[in-house]
Amino acid sequence: SNMGLRKKAWELLIFVNSPIEEGSIKEIAITHHVKEGHEKADPSQFELLKVLGQGSFGKVFLVKKISGSDARQLYAMKVLKKATLKVRDRVRTKMERDILVEVNHPFIVKLHYAFQTEGKLYLILDFLRGGDLFTRLSKEVMFTEDDVKFYLAELALALDHLHSLGIIYRDLKPENILLDEEGHIKLTDFGLSKESIDHEKKAYSFCGTVEYMAPEVVNRRGHTQSADWWSFGVLMFEMLTGTLPFQGKDRKETMTMILKAKLGMPQFLSPEAQSLLRMLFKRNPANRLGAGPDGVEEIKRHAFFSRIDWNKLYRREIHPPFKPATGRPEDTFYFDPEFTAKTPKDSPGIPPSANAHQLFRGFSFVAIASDDESQAMQTVGVHSIVQQLHRNSIQFTDGYEVKEDIGVGSYSICKRCIHKASNMEYAVKIIDKSKRDPTEEIEILLRYGQHPNIITLKDVYDDGKYVYVVTELMKGGELLDKILRQKFFSEREASAVLFTITKTVEYLHAQGVVHRDLKPSNILYVDESGNPESIRICDFGFAKQLRAENGLLMTPCYTANFVAPEVLKRQGYDAACDIWSLGVLLYTMLTGYTPFANGPDDTPEEILARIGSGKFSLSGGYWNSVSDTAKDLVSKMLHVDPHQRLTAAQVLSHPWIVHCDQLPQYQLNRQDAPHLVKVAVGLSYTGRLNFQKTTSIILPIVKNVR
């Protein structure tokens, strides 16, 4: 059969793998590669979903594996005419093919499969949602020398690993440094000499970016891995200063500068940074740092990296300074937001070039419907992040069946819905864009929704008037409801609940995110189990990320060093307000009633006067069965002065949380009137909000409570 012949021809290619000699450098043709423990791959096992990007060498596609033990896994697929690895000969003793198996490193993109059909080479790689480092950092974040140090240190380890296998990178430039969802780097495109598929673009594909090339690469004198350390220096300079060290008005002038010009060293860089740059920018490769017998160790020992723990770094135990807003778990049934904004003509549903049908014979297709009309309508006035989200002609109701209301807010309505294709239940929050810009909320969910106790975002649609935010459905209902209806509830259980919620809030605060609306109705259970693991913090409609005046996000290091005190103060108030909300929750869990509202007849004024005075009772009645450590924690979380209130980290180190296993397990004696509590809790929070809007002068302390 035709298929059998193709398979035969394809298997033959594996043996036509003769290295091309080039002095002491070999070029190894990559022809095929199979993921460990998996069967051989061929086009029929992949479904084409989307064009991710267009490089000089061809297109990159998002594909999904259809069969095998990694079925449903998403990968990025590059299609090249051929690919070769340049390798120093003396290192190569093993079979050429094994080299790709060895390129297994925490900071390098993994090649899972490679196969050839009809003269094209298909590389199946990690699909990284984080985008490339430079785009992210230049457009989204304010960062410091310490932050740069983190990325450079990870990059140094990745380069050294390639060098140890004899691979010379040759093409180190910003767009080849990608980020994974946690924010660690992944180096891509190493050592592949690429031939363009698209013949018209040929000239373009061979004049790479000169700006990052070492002098010996520019003048073609032959180069070793020390060339990569020059490029490393260029990246370092660019990340620290925002400009390139050698850049002329055209290619020729740039090349001349690389070969001759003296480097102007910006004086605002630390002495350590200046020293490292000077040692990397040595025109004689033999004198360059990293070229000596110790290799990368020379760089690791440099004073610039003195505070880096290289072992922790390799184990990915050092927190990246920035987390890209990418997060949707693997099981999502749609495509990543960053890519759905691509224009329909890039879609593989429409051939990317005339011979596309041959290029992709054997792949199964998913056409992505789209028509220009709806496209045009939606582009108007949509905020940038929502622009990145669903913008195809599929209306929300095409993909989902809308069911009953779950909740109604002032700008939005929440309904249960069913995803037609999978028959799974979800919740959708429908936000009126004329009343509220949902950008920040969506960005926070994209960035932090993978946290086990934060609601998971599944999908986002935008029809121009409304934004539809699809999330997991909270089948267990409100946390407080469930706890107050639970007849047997002990302090030990209360401590476990508070621990889970506070740990999540501490995580958000550490990332510069404040929730600002942690009322009990926004803390829910995802299922009926009642386990602390199934608690979810929901509704980030009032949440804020810490931003600089220019609107860029700030890394924790930037915040610590450069942020105006009043900005931090505001952030501190908001964080303290989150703790106050958790204090109210704890008080209510322990006693069955709220600290500041006694019943439906309370006026907002009375409640506010109580909140403002900071007076609440911790004795008598229902408090008699509560331990002293619990009372101590409640009083410190509800302290009227936000400066003296505990932080999330301090709550977590309080004895009532730390020694949870020593707390009483007997049933708490609580007021049994859950319906009244709901009203009272609602009043406490709306009272506080209205009060904040109307009264700004009378009671400054109270204003600061929020």
C-alpha cells in the first residue's frame, strides 16, 4: 500500500544519516527521534490545531497527539527542510542520534519526536505557553539586576549542558529564550542550521541577527563554544540596559562595530555587572571568560553571581521573578489565549502555502472557523488581554449550553453551563464591558489559576459587548454555609480550613496580588467532600496586581528596592484588608455569628460604628468553648489598626495554625442560625464598602480597615 511504501522510505532515511565533515566539526543530520518508552511517530498521530508562529525557517504549529500513551498531549511542531547539529568531533563517540536523547535539561526545550516525510523534517517539541523572555520582560514587567541575574544563571547552565555534548549554539538571541508556565527559561532552536521551506524567503532566512554574533563568527574565522559566551554577554547587556552593545545603522556597520568598536559601559550598572561584561566582551575568544579550561565554572565563580545557589537553581527551587499569564491546565478543550488572536488566514484550516496539502498529508485537521465580519466587529474597543482571548466566530452559545443563574452581581451575572463537546459542567461569569473592564481579573486567573486553591479558568469569550469567563463549577457551595450547617465542627477542623485559605492568600500577596473582596461568599468548595483541598478562592473582580506608574508589573525584587512608600502602603492596606476578612471568617466559624453585625435589624451605621471602634467580644456565651490561642489569633487578625494586624505569613506561623494537631477535637458550641449569619455577614461587607465610598474624613482608621 501507499502508506506501507512511505513507511519503508521513511525507515530508510534513518540510515542515510551520514555526518558531514567540516574540519573538526561534524554536522549531524537529524532524521528521526522517538520519545523514550514511546512508539515511532508519524504524521497520522498528530492533529493540527493552530499556527503558533512564523519563523524565518517555516511555520510552527500547535499539535495534539491523537494516539499512544501521550495522547491528548499538546506539542509545538516545527516543519523544516532539514536540520543538522554542529558538533565538535572529539566529543562524538556515541551514535549520532543519541545526542538528542542526551539534551535533557531543566532549562532546554525537549525534542520529543522527529520524523521525515516527503523531504520535510517534522520536529515535535515542548509547547511553551510563556512566550519569549524578552517580549514578556520588555512589555510587561519592571525588573532589576538581581532579576536579570536569575535568567542569566539559568541560561549559563543550559549553554554549558549543550557545550558538554559538543553542541555549539551559534544562534543565541532573545527570541530563542522561552519561558515555561512557572517562569523558568527554556532554550530553543539550539544548533539547528535551518534551511527555509519557503524559497522566496531564502535570503531573509540566511541573514540571521548579527547583533548577537561574536567577532569570530562575523569574520568567519571558525568558532568554538566561546562564541556563545560573547552572545551571552550581548543578552546580559541588553537585559540590563534595554539597548544593544553594538548596533550600527545597518548590518555592515554593526559588523564593523562588533569587530572594532570600544564598548561604552553604562555607569549605572553595578561594578560586578560591568566586570563580567568586560570579561565576556573579549575580541580574542581564547581570553573570553568561559573559554578557559574550567569552562562555565569561571562564569559561575564571578562576583556577579556570588549570591546564586547553583544547585538549588538547577533543581528549579529558586522562584522566578515573574510568572507569565498563561495558565490553563493541559485538559483545556480550547487553544491558548495568546494564539487565538492570530488572523484566520494563518490557520492550518486554510493552506499556509500552495503545497500545503502535500506538506500535511497524513495529518488530521481541525478547521478553526472564522469569518471576517465578526472579526471586525470584535476588534473595536477590546482591551488588549481580552483581544488575545477567543476571537473566532464561535459565539459562546455555540460551544456551551447556558443553564440557570448561580449568582448576580452589579456588573456581572454567573450561570451554570454545559460544554457541548464534552458534556462537562462549568460556571460562566458574564461581564458587561461597558460597566467594567475585566482585564485584570482575567490576567490574574490566567497567571495564578493553576494554584490548587484558586478557581481555574477554562475559557474566555468576548462578543464585543460581554466577556464570558468560564471556570470550574463550585459544586460544594459556599464554605461558610457548609461549615455552619455541619453539626460536629471542631477547632482542629477550623484551623485546617484557615490554614488552606491563608496559605493561598499568602501566595497571592507574595506575588503582589491583593484580592480585596474575600467575603465568605467568594470562598467555595469545588465538590461535596468538604476537604480543605477542595476549597477555592473565587471572584477576582476587585483584585489588583502591583504595578509601577507606567502600568508595568513589578517583580518582588523591584518592589523591595524601588517602589515609592505610598504605593507599598496602599498595597499594605489592601493586604491587611484581606486578613481582616479572614478574621471575620474565623470568628464566624468558631462561634456561629459575626463579630460586628448582630442581626437583620442592625443598620449599616451601627455595624460601621462597631467596626470603627474595633470592639468585638471574645468572652462569654459561645466563646466559653473556644481555646485561648484561637482567641489570640482572632484578635490579632481583626486588629483595628491595619499596621498592627498580622500578615498572612504571621497568621501561618501562629501557634493555633502551627500546632493544629494539638487543638481540641471536641465539638464547638456555636449559635445555630446559619440563615441569620448570611444576612449579617453580607451587611458587614456591604457596610464596609459603602462606608468607604461615603465617608473619607470622619474616621481615618476605619477607612484603612479595607
